[in-house]
Amino acid sequence: MKNLWYKDAIIYSLDVETFMDVNGNGIGDFIGLTKRLNHLAGLGVTCLWLLPFYPSPNRDNGYDIMDYYNVDPRLGTLGDFVEFMHQARDRGIRLIIDLVVNHTSNQHPWFQSARSDKNSKYRDYYVWTDNPPKDAQDKVAFPGVQESIWEYDEQAGAYYLHRFYKEQPDLNTANPEVREEIRKIMGFWLELGVSGFRIDAAPFLIEPLGMENAKREELHNLLSDMREFVSERRGDGVLLAEANVSPDQIPLYFGDGDRMNMLFNFLLNQYIFLALAREQAAPIIEGLKTLPDTPHTGQWVNFLRHHDELTLDGLTKDEQQEIFAAFAPDETMQIYGHGIRRRLAPMLGGDRHRLELAYSLLFSLPGTPLLRYGDEIGMGDDLSLEGRTSVRTPMQWSNTQNGGFSTAPQDALTRPVISEGEYGYQQVNATTEQRDPNSLLNWMERVIRIRQQCPELGRGKWCILETDEPSVFAHCCEWEGNTVLTVHNLAKQPCTVTLKLKDFKPKHLMELFANRQYEPFDGNSSSIEVDAYGYRWFRSDSVL
Ligand code: GLC
């Protein structure tokens, strides 16, 4: 039997730097994270994804790495990491870490050697040219803040490729020695107990840009190599790729089940926001139908927001404008032309009903759900901070100084804690919400608990139920003889909707979860009542 633990996982992503500071220097650390593991275990998280925590000059929030085999001294030591791993494992929490090998920092010793010595073996670790192509501007990842993807290096006397900031030279993944380095890095962290890796910028890892001599097939095979290596070293090890690509490209990443185990569901993510903006179910249905089939071992990771901008690049300009108008009307809320740099709670106007609806959707959609730190308490954003930093402020633990994140003086904090307005730590924090039985935090614990009782959602076959109400999204997931049925009303008007149950004749339908107590619906009649922004979850259990 294959170990498909990730299909039942509740993933939570966080950045050690902004989670909890124990030594009082204003920067989160591994000791702080370890102390907060009980919060995560209590919430029901089963797998953490840690953003890069390696030594880095921090040009790109740690995604510019100087040393793959260490912990950034600002965050702790390797010893602290191992202690954290041990404590996480004791609570049944697994760990996935970011593997950023599309590029290194320009401060990495490999690049230092490559640029200063043409004969260095590291020269061929990077991608060089004497004549950069003219269309280099079109391909920048950060329009407006990055001018080109080729940078002239005086010392090297040549241009190097950088898909992201110029401080992040791209590695030459066609070079077998670079591939060997990638394996070694994975082997190191697997040995320390991680359950897998989030593959950063996967499409750029395997693109032939600047490596025209490399065979496309061989580049793509990097994904199979990585998977083979991980599986050999750790049978239940997984790879989760960041690949925001069109549906026809997806099979490249899953392979025949011999490449990535999981992909972030960028496609569905954008359609969910379109559906929320229009208050209509059709975009979610379209999004789901656009997804290609996955192999048995393949899984989608569904999310609403993460640490980057909410990218809408898969939608038309008009659709993007609809979403901007609904959730990010001010230009300061937008970024890179097609992105939004806001957290979910402020996007939805702090409306608790809409927030519950959005998260209920997230947890019920087929796949594995991903939550981001601070989502559980409804944290806001700080638009006065530059770029994507707006959604990367410290976790708000309590209503004490600096939101309980750190005892350092305010001006020594790695980033300011949100301390004003509706989303200030005085109101929005874990401790206050824990005391309040009606808080978002307590609701989130409940939805996660219910989700964990419904393995059908992570593992089953899904189908969409037709309804006579455009604002209602109804779907069910079936696995091993049981079915979960959920109904979501995306509109601000309540409704009574008729579900076209067709062949679906649920037996012993039990209501598991809803935005309030409704009159029972047992599946015998097909009309069902749902509040404005309401939701209802049912499960038919053959064992009952
Ligand atoms: C990924 C990360 C993003 C980073 C980029 C470059 O897209 O999510 O934060 O800037 O890779 O490493």
C-alpha cells in the first residue's frame, strides 16, 4: 500500500522570522516556533511548510540562499532546528521545507567563485551569455521592480541569467554536478527528519532558457530524478511544486505519478476569487473542470492566500478587473499588474460570514488544504510596507507589547506588528480569540476537526451537483463507499435551492457542519435552505 499521508494533511505555512521571538532580539526564532507548536497542534495542523530559514542576505525574504546546509544565525542554530523537529514529531506534525535551487544568492560561495575565475568548476554552475536576447524584459518575474533577466557582471565579464532579482543568479540545472548538489541538499535535510520539500519556482528549474544545448527531455527529467532520490531515501517523502502553469503543462509535473506528489492549485485559486467577486458558483465549477486528471499519487494543494501576491495571471484582463474592483480597488493594493498584495480578511471587508464561507470552501474542495499563519485569527495586512511585505507581518499572539511576538523595542522588530485599526493586535490576536467561544480561531479549529473526519475530500472522486441557483456551489466527494456533500451559497441573499441529485441517492445523510442549525435535510427531498454566505456539510456513512 502506498503511503499517501499528504492526502489527509492540513498544511500550515509560516516564516520562522515572523512567527515567535523568544530571545528578544526582534526576530522570530526556532526556539519560539518550538514553543508555539502546541498552538499548531491544538489547531489541528498536521504538516508545516517552513519558508526558507537558511543563511541569506535577505534580498528576497530568504529566497536568496548563501548556504544550503545551515540555519540563518538570526533564527537559531542547527541544534535548535533538530530540537524543533523532535518536538514537532512528538505532536504528530510533519515538516516540509522550501528547496530553492532555481537560483542561489549572489553571495553564495559558488557564485563568488564562478564570477571571479573563468576556470573555476563553479563557472558552469550558472548560466552565462555574452549577448543577452532582446526580449529579456518580457520574462521578468517582478515587473516594475526588476528590469531584465540578464545582468552584466564586471568581474565575470559576461551576463548571467536571473529569473528573479539580479541578486539571485540562476543555477544551470542541466549540469550534472548541479544536480548532484541538489540531491546532496535534499539528502541532508531528509536525514534530519523532514518529510519533503516545496520546490520553489519549478517551471524555471526545467526551462531551457540560456541552456540551449540542453535537451528538453533531460531538463524535465530533473523532476523524476528528484522524486526517485527522495523516495529512495525516505519512502513517505514528498515533493510539492510551485508551478503556476497552464492546464496543458500540468502533466509534465505529475508525470505518471513519478514526479511531483503535489502541486499548488493556482488555477482553482484564481477561479475561487472570481466566484467570490461575482457571488456565483460558475467560476469554481469551471476551475474544477479545467484541472487535468492527476495520477493516483498526485494531489492538489488548495489555498486562498500565501506569502506572495495573489496572482491573477490565468484570468482575462476583464476578470482581473472584476476581482480588483471587489477586493483591491485601490492601486496600492495591487502589484505587478495582475496581483494583489492583501491578506484575505481585509479583502473580504472583515465580514465574518464571508470569511467562514471562503474557508469552508477551501476545506471542502477536493485536495489538501493549506492555511497560512495568521489566517486562523483573521490577520490583516500593512499596505505601508513595500511590495509583498504587506502580507508578511509578525504573528499576533496577544494584546501585550508587539502583539506578544517579541519583547524587543518596537524599532528593533524585523517588521512592524500591525498595531492600529480593525486588524491591530489589540483586537486580533490568538489569546483573546481563544477565550471567545465565537471567535474565528475557535471556528477554524472546528472546521479543521470536521475536515479530518472526512477523508473523502482529500482522497475521493468528486462530482458537481447541478442546482437551480447560480450562487450555490454544491459538490460531493466519494471514497470507499462514503460520500461527503457540501453546499455553499456565495451570495448575500439567502436561498432555498433544488439540488439535482441524479444518481446520487445518499443513505443516512448526516449534517456535520453548517453556519447555523438548519431544519434537517436528509437527502430524501432535494430542496435545501442556505443562508446568505451560508454553508452546510453532510456525510453519508455506510457504517452508520
Ligand atoms: C517563489 C517564492 C517567492 C520568491 C520566488 C523567488 O515564487 O514563493 O516568494 O520571490 O520564488 O525565489
